[in-house]
Amino acid sequence: MTSSQRILVTGATGAVGSAIVRRLTAARHDVYGVSSRGGPSPRQLAWRIGAEEPPGELRGPWDAVVHCAADTRWSLTVEEAEQANVAPLRALLKWMDDDTHFVHLSTSYATGLTGSVEPTSADAYRNTYEWSKAAAERLITSERASADIVRFPIVMGARDDGFLERYSGFFWLPAAMCSGAVPALVAEKDAYLDMVSTDDVAEHVRALAGQGPPGEVRLAILGGGDGAPRIVETFDTVLAAINGWREENGIPEIRPLPYVTMDQWNRFYLPFAREYLDRVQLMRVTAFQAYQGYLSVTEPFDVTHSVEPIVPTIFRSIRRWAEKHESTARRIPRPWRP
Ligand SMILES: NC(=O)c1ccc[n+]([C@@H]2O[C@H](COP(=O)([O-])OP(=O)(O)OC[C@H]3O[C@@H](n4cnc5c(N)ncnc54)[C@H](OP(=O)(O)O)[C@@H]3O)[C@@H](O)[C@H]2O)c1
């Protein structure tokens, strides 16, 4: 199937969805987008999937629906995560024709702490976001005879210039480093931190659209796998990118943060923090704890589609983040004192 297709992209204003819309449009498909609040173009409609009826303009048939819409926060309750990431999928599956090519974007971390999306208990996952993404995959497998599920890890910007529509998730880290919000990196230095570019995901989806619907529920896992950058290389790259930008702008460089193990953190830093830090400092430290599980992954993901080396893209994405978030990138870290 190579001719122009009518394709709907959900979550079209997001970091990944917007890159997919651009790529499919460049490939001359007839692309529409939806998101909770809608977007600036007449082809970007508002539809809070799962909570509202679709606007009339979205009447089918659609050759393909690419489902990027999600709430990626880790702080939701199980019920909220279900409402945010499973209920909209259920509504979408009900609304779509059976012969529409359904492409669902998931995350490599949907396999949680056990390496599988099968466990139904939230305890098997690092957070309710992972739990809801696993539940979404299970729902597709049980409801559809044909679909593409595409898992990928942390997303960086475009390979040539680091551009991202939204810098969220991982970009909390450079922000925290500039503000001094974290006192140390709680991480295994040799752990894998797998990442892809929005280009990798968008190109994969473009290729899938060209192939048409598969005869089964098919899983693709994008990433670097055992070639993914390690923590040390990633953090060195983040620091080099921030400091390069700071030097050009006449701002003192940030010093590298010390690494501490999870054990050291839990036994020394956290009890100290609880006793001596003020409420705001303690909130930051606690928020940072949510990242620990992602910075100690010693088994690489089994990938089905290896991406090109990502470190230069990390560098460009952090620089681009600094340009876009100048006031944060200019901050002088506050020293950690009780
Ligand atoms: N970013 C990553 O590092 C990463 C890594 C792995 C997998 N993923 C997956 O990639 C997909 C896209 O993530 P992203 O980072 O691009 O997210 P994002 O930047 O937060 O964008 C989320 C998009 O979904 C829309 N949305 C959320 N709930 C909706 C609903 N009920 N109905 C309609 N639209 C809704 C949002 O619209 P509004 O802006 O109007 O609210 C926004 O357009 C998700 O499935 C995520 O799980 C992301």
C-alpha cells in the first residue's frame, strides 16, 4: 500500500505525535490530528477521546489511525491512569472500523519490573503510567485481530537539530541540574539509558503506513538495545551540552554531580534530607526519587529495530532545550545546605 492514505493521528500536538504528523504529511498522506485541546491548523481538531463524542469532521473511513495520545505523568492513581490511557483507547477501538490499520504507540517500559506486560497488578510496574501502557497493550491484543504496537524508550528531539515540540519527561534533568534541585545522581553508572529520536519513531510509523495493516497484532521495539548509551555517557553528554551553551552565553559552568548508589541514597541522603531540608527541597528530592528506577536498568531492551547512535542527538536536544528554556538554563545552582 503506497498511495496516499487518509490518516488520523491522536495526540497530534504532543512531542511524538507532532513529529509523526509532519512525517506522514511530507510523505503526501492526507493527515488529520486530534488532541484534547486541538491545534492551530484546521486539520488539528479538539477531541478529548474517551470523554467526548468525536467531532463530525472525523467521520470515517480512515485508512490508518496512529494512536499517540496519552497522559505520561507518573503521579496518577491507578484509577486516573486507567481513565487517562486505557478508557480513551477503549473508546477509540469501538469508534474505529475493523479494517482500519491501527498503530498504537507504547513504551519500552510497559514491561515494567517483570519484563512482561501481562501482570495486571500495579506492583509489577515502576509507576501507574507503565501499568496503564501495559493494560493498553493487553486491551489491543484481546480486541483486535490486526494492529501494530510500537514500543520505544525515552524520546529525544530531531536528529539534525534536537527540535522537540514539547520538552517534558527526561528534560526535567537538565532543568534540575541548572537549578540545583538535585544533590546527587542516584544511578548505576554502567546502566543502560536507551533513547530514540522522534525521527526514528516517525520514520517507523511512515514505513508501517506504507505496508498496510498486518495479519496479526504485531510488536516492534525500537531502540539502541545493547548499543544504548550508558548512564555515564548520557550524563556527561547532557553536562557538556549545557555547559557549552552556558559558556557561549557567559554563564558559569555547572559542576558534575556526584554519583551515589540507590543504597547510599536510601541509607544516607534520604534520612538526612528528611531531617534537615525545608519543605520545598524535600519535595524536589522526593520527585527525583521517581527517576531512580530508570537509572539502574542493567539489562538492555531486546529491540526489533535498532536505531542509529543517539548520543549526538542527545547533545543537540539538550542544547535546543537550553535555547528554548533560556531562563532555566541560565540559573546558578543553589548549593545544598540545610
Ligand atoms: N516522550 C517520551 O519519552 C515517550 C517515550 C516512550 C513512549 N512514549 C509514548 O509516545 C506517545 C506520545 O507521547 P508524547 O511524549 O508525545 O506525549 P505528550 O507530548 O505529553 O503529548 C500527549 C498528547 O496526547 C494528547 N492527549 C492526551 N490525552 C488525550 C485524550 N484523552 N484525548 C485526546 N488527546 C489526548 C495531548 O493533547 P493536549 O496537549 O491537548 O492535552 C497531546 O497532544 C504516548 O503514547 C507515550 O506513552 C513517549
